Amino acid sequence: MIDPTARSLTPFGHAPVLVDNAGMKRPLASKLPHVGTTIFTVMSQLAAECGAINLSQGFPDYDGPLALREAVKRYIDTGFNQYPPMAGVPGLREAVAAKVLRCYGATASPDTEITITPGATEAIYCAVTAVVQPGDEVIMFDPAYDCYEPAVTLAGGRPIRLPLLPPGYRIDWQRVADSITPRTRMIMINSPHNPTGSVLEADDLRVLAELAERHDLLICSDEVYEHLIFDGRRHESVLRYPALAARSFVVSSFGKTYHVTGWKTGYCVAPPALTAELRRVHQFVTFVGITPIQLGLAEFMREHPEHLDSLPGFYQRKRNLFVAALAGSGFRTLPSAGTYFQLADYSAISELPDREFAIWLTRNVGVAAIPVSVFYEQPPAARYVRFCFCKNDDTLREGAARLAAL
Ligand code: PMP
Ligand code: GLN
């Protein structure tokens, strides 16, 4: 059980101890002593315990397309159950190449520039591990998705965490330029951005390209929400900018795009030299992703390219439904330009810090949310929680009704 009065949800900073058969205790030096169980696991577990509507961890409560599920089942039933090639099923790499050409005008070789990974998380871990040397500095922006910092730390690198600026969670490029040192190796970006829903503009990428070239930096661009972008905006993929793409790992996830987060399948597009280094690591972390899932995705992508075009409208409608249902409530919603997340300021409702508020909300109101401070090295004073709106309309209406009754 979680102590609602505790400062943190999980035992951060605990010192692990190994007990042998004779009962002898030996301290175990943790490689990630400052890290607890991820907030997503913690909040989803609490939501399940409380029977709460789970608007915390980002996953849909609906299935992916029927034709996709049928295809995967068919591949399972017709003997496609052994290891695929290390870089991924060729047909899926070809489908990704066709997609990045269609969406971003980018040419990427399925053989030397595209790797299928078991989720975007593995791609990010392998990219960081492949190129970050001990002592290298890696710039990332707070609030930062939670897998970035541990990957850098485990590689012996030094995370340099810069705050995104209000309003709108913009990157302060002057501050980035001032933070670059001879040890800076990589900048990690994420657009559309989890948890804030902000998106990078063309000008941001131009400045990034200029800084990266001037200081010979690598980029890890987390674009898992590339197709979830609203109000007619265009996703500014790094792949649209050849000079930037030439020094970038561009990571995405089929989980978000096809409503199948539990299939844990993603990919990385990177120039041949970076791809070769990424694969050196990937082959010993997981070796490959799952064959029938890759084959099913390849078939579905070939036969249903229009699926991608439906996503902005599909999620924009859900965002609007959820935001409209909270209008006039104690929650003040912030702009969400992409992703399936919605930030809300709850300071008119409670003075609790966000972790405690998220627990209270789950237990007492029956709606689970993610406290935003967990994504910061130095959390600001603002009181925000993140709600996930990739849910059936009925789930969203019921969740919002409970929240609006506060
Ligand atoms: N990056 C961001 C910003 C995410 O929100 C997620 C969410 N799952 C991931 C990476 C990881 O994606 P995957 O589940 O494909 O590993
Ligand atoms: N990316 C998802 C989120 O932000 C969670 C993924 C996970 O649980 N690791 O909610």
C-alpha cells in the first residue's frame, strides 16, 4: 500500500541490501539509487486497487484495428513464430521507409537506416547506450519522459536537465546554447511532448540544426506521438530537415499509432553509421522484436495507409470532448497541441502537492491521474496533473463528470 502522506510514491533513495542463505546482509550498490518504480506502474496499480477510472498511464481502453489484429493472428497460426532478422522484418522496414517518404519527404534505406525495436523505449536506450561515453553530457528538457535520464545515467553520461518555459513549454534556445560544453554529446527532444502536449515549430528545428552542426552534437528525437497532432498543425519531424536527420536517431512507436501499446513495437530511423552503432547494442539487449506482430503491422501499413490520416481528427475530437466536459470545473486545462495527454491546473481545488493530490483523486474521486512533478529534476511550484484522453467517449465523460463535481 502507498502511504498518502509520503513525499514520494515509491521508495526513492532506498539502499538495497542482499541477504545470503546464512542471513548475512550485504549492501548492494544500486546503479539507479534515485529511481523508484515508474509512476505509470504505480498509478495504474492504485487505479486498479481502487476501481478508479484510469486516466493516468497512457494506453487506450479500445483495441487496434480489426484487420491488424486478424493479420497478427493469421501470422501466428501459419507458422511465423521464430526469430525475425535482427534489424526487423524487411516488409515492416520497407513500410516505415514508405511512410517517412510519404509523410516527411525523407528517404531512408530499410537495410541500413531503419531498425525495428521492441518499443520506442528500447530504441531510446540503445541509441543512448551506443553513443554516450562516460562523462558525456546529454541535454534534455524538463518535464522529461521518464526513460531518458536513466538511460543516460546507466551509460555513465551526465544528464543536463533544462526547464521548458511557460507559457506553452517552449525550449529556451539561448539557455541551450549557454549550456553546451566540450563534453556535450547529445540533445534529446520530444515532440509532440509528453506530458505537456506542446509541439516544436519549424523555427525550433532550425535553431537545433544550427547548434548541432556548430557543436557537432547528436540528436535523439522521440516522435512517438508524431501522428497525434491537432488543429491543423504539421508535425515537424527531424526527418524533414536533412542536415539534422544526418546526425539524429528518430524514434517512434507503433503502440501509439495503432492503439496497441502492449505490443511494444517501435522503430528507429538513423543514418547508416548511427544505425550500425544502435544495432550493435540492440542485438545484445533484446536482439529482435516479435515476428508475427511485425508481419501484421507491415501488412496493415501497406493496405491501410489512410489510418494515419484519421488519427489527428480522432484524437482532437477526444481532446475537445474531455476539455469541454471540464469547462467550468475547478480544473483549468492547458493547451494540448498533440499527444493524447491533457494537463490540468488543480490549484483552485486543492493545496496538496501533486503526488498526494493524484493519490487522493484516485482514492476519493475515482479518477487516476499522473502528477507532473515526477518528470522534473527540480519541480516548479505549479500544481498540475496529467490526464490521458485515449479512452472511449463514455470513459471520458464519466471521468470528467467525477472531476467536474469537485
Ligand atoms: N516516449 C514517450 C514520450 C512516450 O510517451 C512513450 C510511451 N509509451 C515512449 C517513449 C515509449 O514507447 P513504447 O511503449 O513504444 O516503448
Ligand atoms: N508513455 C506512457 C505514458 O506516458 C506510459 C508508458 C509506460 O508505462 N512505460 O503514460
